[in-house]
Amino acid sequence: MASLSFDEGAHLLRRAGFGGTPQEIDELSALGREGAVDSLINYNQIDNSALESLISANFNLTGDGINNGEIRRWWFTRMVFTKRQFEEKLTLFWHNHFATSASKVQALFMFNQNMLLRQLALDRFDNLLLKVSQDPAMLIWLDSITNVLGKANENFGRELQELFTMGINDVVTGEQNYTEQDVKEVARAFTGWNYRRQSPFPFQLTANQHDNGSKSIYPGTPWAQTGNLSGEDIITIVSARPATARYLTWKLFNFFVYPITSSAEDKATIDRFAKVYLNNNHSIKELVRAILTSDEFFSERAFFSLVKQPSEFIVGAIRMLGGTYNQGTNQRGSNTLSTASRNMGQDLFAPPDVAGWDFNLGWVSTATMLERFNFANTFLTNRNTGNPGVFITNDQLRSITKASSKKTVKRFLSRLGPLNAGEAIGLLRTYLETGDNGQPVTYVNDDATVDKKIRGLVHQIMCLPEFQLN
Amino acid sequence: MAINRRQFIKRSAGAVSVGLVMPRFWMGGLAHGQEIAAANRRIFLVIQLGGGSDGLNTVIPFTDSRYASLRPTLAFKDTELKDAQGNSTILGSDPFGLNPAMGEMKSLYDSGKAAIVLGVGYPNQNLSHFFATDIWSTANTTGAGNGWLGRYADQRLLGLSGLSAVNIGGSLPKAFFADKVVVPSISSFAAYTFQTDGRFAGDRNNQVNTFHATNTRTFPVSSFAAAIAHEGITAADGAAQLQSAVASYTSPVHYPVATDNPAPSQQVIQFCAALKMVAQIVTTIPDANLLYVQLGGFDHHSQEIGTNQDNFTNKLVGAHANLLRAVSLGIKLFYDDMEAHGLADNVVMMTWTEFGRRPNENASHGTDHGTVTPMFVVGNPVQGGRLYGQQPSLSDLDNAGNLKFKVDFRSVYGEIIDKWLGGDSQAVLGARYDAVGFLT
């Protein structure tokens, strides 16, 4: 069993979740590499009843009470309080993958899709893809419900291939995976897909709108098929193509490990992990387990190689520091977190387009950086501890301080990463030891200093380029 | 291609700080008008219509019987081409009319301020939103590399104010991806400021100085950290300048807001608000000459027209009409604002969208991804009131049933670079394309 250092445990928890306190990281690290990954992946075995009680007491998610504000508050509340961090993170991965938006789909269906994503997050990919495709949110989002015999709507058929499974060009071989003619044929196979307009809104095929003619897909390739193919057939065929295994692996690496380049080495890596998918009956769980326990995941190249997503920036800061989030009560909640995330570029339940969010430098603009800096300021200077919102008390902050300014700076940098911030340590020390008129003052960790300078210090750490990375 | 299409690590490579020197008159009390309206000022506003706007539902070939037969639900008849005031939107004696939601654009066209370039596309058009957007943004058919405006900025805007090019919105469009110049994105002026603890105003200088010091450390070239630090410093410094500049904006033009009666659509409110921000910037910051706004939502695979009330059949209302109305009204109000500030001779605007839509409508009262699209180029410097390019035939479609392009979009870019921005289209686009002729 490979051992797991504190820094590796922190890295694993930040990536497979949002991060945690030193105690949580210690507990995870003690399990060793495989044990720690197993504990994260087998999240069904973790008692999450405290969160579920809090949700049922403070949210109205029933048919007539549900709305976009409520489901956003719900998801951030889950991210902040869950003991099953990987469940939320993997659900976020699939939300980005299937990139359905509340701009077109009603809140109830967005919520139901999210429940489906978490239910099948580790299932066979074929099953996840099929169920998501037959769920009202996707049927509406990509116009399957108006894709009918003789007048095919290509929206779903196109994105199924371009974004959900193979990509236009193979991420390893560079070969074109399908043609415009394939888009048309695939669209025909999905004609008539619809759902019953009555709760629980089950999938149904409208037989007289379905095209029962012969479709011919991928002619001249090893995956060529001709016949009266159904939508289910297409999903089975596409899920088994090596191009899909590679594309999913590529996406998982970019999300969880490091940005994949077009180098031969990276192509070999993608190919190797794609085989895990192909050799394990398309099991997402086995693919993800292989990736999270891999040497690549724990390589130097992987550490802090991704730009934090806004949700990671927000939820991570709260969880690592041990801040307090008051989520509010039914329909009167605090959407501080979802609003901040939206302003930073990640509006949950409303990805910008069908391809999902643009990662890494896609999160970085002058506007979004100011939003990050200003969320940090809001978090650290909110002293309205009785109201819904996010805050941290002087007592919580003082418990992290040390008697010397240097040790205090290092302790907070460790707490928020651990971050290797080089020369910034000295600059942050200088901040702690500078008074209002720029004159030097002696650092003491008393109440007044904690309320002023420690709050300022944590704000500054959250503005470091190092803290923007994961 | 797939691997790199949405990544742009190079953005920070060799990044140099754009000068952020306060222009002298910001410090003093000089009247803004004269300085702002310098005779040689060349302002260029790019308007991106995201999602693939339906060109055949924008510039409408109403006399073409193929148009009517391909679009039994969507097609307008000549008698329907009238704006809300009852004025015809037919373009003179030409066999085209503007969508009735575009009355203001029609007035700009009639007064010679708006040119329309028909049949715009490029060889082997890509029908993916993302590839197509990358292709239009980079001005090359692989979609790889920096943006065309970013390349222009790297060549021409170095050393100018950090606000010489500005994107309105949260995330930077690929057209602005550059090697050297950091283009700010501004989604709201109120939020565009570096906040510190209000309880301890005396500590603010320490906070700002510490932020500066930690973010101007040396980071590895081309690293995310370097790009983030550079962006952060640009943001914090630009924020201070921006706040003092835009506070001085006044205008007789009213941009629609939610409290208007009747209430405008969300699309109108949002787009006009973005154009008002552009007006606030260009009328108060003399270096701010390259601006970018976006309006999304044009991907009308279904319910392109109508509402629930009319079972999605009324062509005068609905999704596409709402968006076109926003474009038309927003452009006109911005034009009026520039005129009120003595800047109308100094502004050129250009619209683009990643592709047009399929001539043959689908069963969802919508249209699938297509190819060519018209472009609008608007402003006093434009030889407007006429059509450029050529409308492709609806009887000679490609294998997918889409229009064949007549004008390469890079001809439009090149003409603007050479004749308006004073740049070199060969250097920016990598080749020289035939001018279309809307600028003299």
C-alpha cells in the first residue's frame, strides 16, 4: 500500500473534493493512497445524515416551491457541509459534462437531473448516458422532444457525439470520429423521444414520431452499422467506441489531474487509462479509481496545475479555514455563495453553453479576479454572524494564529493549501507588522489584531496567485 | 485541435505591463468633450451574437419562392415586413427586408449609416458552435492561436492605457486572446473595484500595497500563476482609474431599464446596459478605442418565433425577435449617444455570429446549424444604406442543405483593420483579403 503524505492527502482532498481542515487531511492520509481513494469513492458508506436533516429542515424542493435560487442554495449547502466530498465533485464533473442549463429548462427538471447525475455518477457510462438522455432536462435542453420523423432536429444527435462521447476529432489519434452525415443519421434514431407530461415525468417513445427506417452510421469504419437503429442502440454503439473511452479519460484528466497537452507522452497516458474503461465494462468507478490512485495524479506536474473553479475557490476557503456558512431557511436563504460563484464565472445550473465551462485561464479575467478578491474580503469582513451568509469569527481565526508573525503567516498558508508562497511570506509578515500610517508595529495576536490584521492577512492570502491554483 | 481549442496558456507568455499612466486631464479639470472627440480618434465596437443567429430571419429574401417553401412557418411575406410603427423594413428596391423587430436598424440603413454584407462565411464551414466561434475569433480556419483583435492589440496598443481595449462581460472572448496585452473584462462598474475592510480604512493602503507586492513577484513564464497575477494587477489598477473616469459620464440618451413602462425584455435591458457601459468608457477615457460586447442565446433549434400564447407561430414576437430587437435598439441608442458626445464620426460598429442557420426549418419552429450569415457594419464613416457581398442561392445548397458562402469574413476584418484601425491586415490576419468596399 502506497503511503500518503500530508501534502498528498491535502492535494487529493482538494481535487476529489474541496479541501479540508488539518484533522480531515490527517485522517485521510492515514489510510494510504488506495485506502484514501477508496474512502472517497465509496461515499455511500459515509454517514451524511446531518446534512440530509439540515436540507430537509431548511429547503423547499417540492414541485411548487422549487426555483433556481433554491436549487443553487441547495447545491452550495451540500458542497459546504457534505461528508461525501467526492459525490459533490463528481456530480459537478457530470453537470459540466452534460452542461444543461436553467436558461431553457425549469428548476424542477434541473434538480431532478442533478439527482440523477449523483445517483449514477459511478455507474456504467452507457447507463448514465442513456438515463440522462431520457431525462426531461436533456430531452428539453437539446430539443429531443421536437425531434420527429421526417423533420429531424439535429441538436441532440450532434452534441451526443461532439460533447458527450467522442469529440469531433479523436483526442489521441486526431482522426475525425464522425461526419455531418452521421449527425443526420443519429438524429433520426432519436426521433420520437419524449416524456410523459405528468409527475414523475417518465421517458416515453412517441411511436408515430419515431423514424423506423434504416440508418447507416460510421460507414467505412470498424463501427459501421446499418439497420433500424434506435436511440438506445446508438448510445450502446457510441459508448463502446475507443474514441469515447479516450475522450472521457481526457476530460477526467483535465478536470481532476492536470491539463493534457498534445504530446506523445500525454496521448500514451490517455490511451492507457482509456483501456481501464474498455476492460472494465465501461465502469466509471474503475476509471476514476485508476486515475485518482495513479502516479500521474500524485506527480509533481499535477500539484497546483489547475486554476481553481469558482466553486472550489469559495467552498474550499470555507472548508479549509473552518468558516461558518448559515444557509438560511426555506426560500429565504442566503445565496451569497451562488451569486459570488456566478460573478466569478460559474453559475451553477447554468453553464455558458452546451460545452460547459471554460477551465483554467477561462476562469481568469480582470472582472472575475476582482470578484475573487472581493468575495475574500466579504467572507473575512462579514461580522453579521446572526444572519444567513458566510463568515468566520475572531475565535476561529485566533485558534490558527501563533505568537510570532512569521509562524502565523506560515500557519495560514499551510491551512489554505498548503501553499508554497516563497517571497510572499516576508511580504505578508510586513503587512502584519505595519500600522495605519505605514509605520512599523509589533505583532501580537490579541483580539484587536485578530479582528483587523488577521482578517486582512487571510484576505491577502486568498488574493495570492498561489491560492487561485488547485 | 480538440485538445487545445479551449485552452490558451500562451496568454501570459512574455506579458509586459501595459502602461497605466493617468492621462493628464483626468487630474485637472479640463472639459472632457474636446479631448475625447479628438479628430483622429478611431473607435471600433465589436458585437458578438452568440449561438448562431439566423441570417435568413434577419435580412429576409422575401421575394424568393424557395425561401417561402423552405420555411413554411418562419417565412415572412412582404406585407408582414413592417416595424412596430408600421414602417416598411424592406430595403429600398432590393429584394430583402429586415426582420420587423429591427426598425431602428432600418432607420440607420436609410440614413446611410448602416451597411449590410451578405453571404459571409469561409471555405468548408464548421457547424460546431465552438470550432466556428474559434475560427471567427482567431480569423483562421483551424481556430487555433490568439484572437485577431488580440494580435492587433499586441501590434498596436502596447504602451497605451490599460483601458485602451475593454471587453464588457465576465469572461474574455477569444478574439482578444493576446500574447502581450491584457484586455480587461468589466461586467459592472460597481463591482469593478478592489475592496478592503470598511471597518479599518486606515489599513487600506497596507492592503493595496501588499496585494501589489505579492502579485508583482516573478512567476514562471507562461504559467497560470503569471497570467493570474498579471490579470489581477491589471484589474486592481484599472479599477481605480475606471471609477474616477466613468463617474463623469452624462448623456441625454435613455437606455432601457427594467422599471420602464412598458417593461422591456431582459435581452433589451442587458444588451443596452452593456452598450451604455461602452458609452461611459469611450466618452470618459480617450485611449479606450477597442470595445467588445456580446449577446447570447441565438441557438434557436426550437421556438425561434412566437410565444406560448400563439403556440409559437407569431413571427413578430418570440426568441429571435427579442434578440434582434435588442441588437437594433441598442445599436441605435449607442449611435445617438455617440452623436450627442460629438463622437459619431469616430465610431464603427460590426456585428458577427459564428454561423447562420439551415434554410430548411425543422419541426420545432426552429432551425439547425447552418453556414453563411449577413454582417452589419454601422457608423458615420461607413458607406451605408446599401448591400455588399452577394446573397447565396437557395436553390444551390451544399450537401447538408446549407448556403454556399460568397464573402470571406476576413475580407470584412481586413477592411476594418486597414481602413479604420490604421493597422496592417496582412500582419494581423496572415494574408490580405479583397476589401468589400463599405469603408473608403
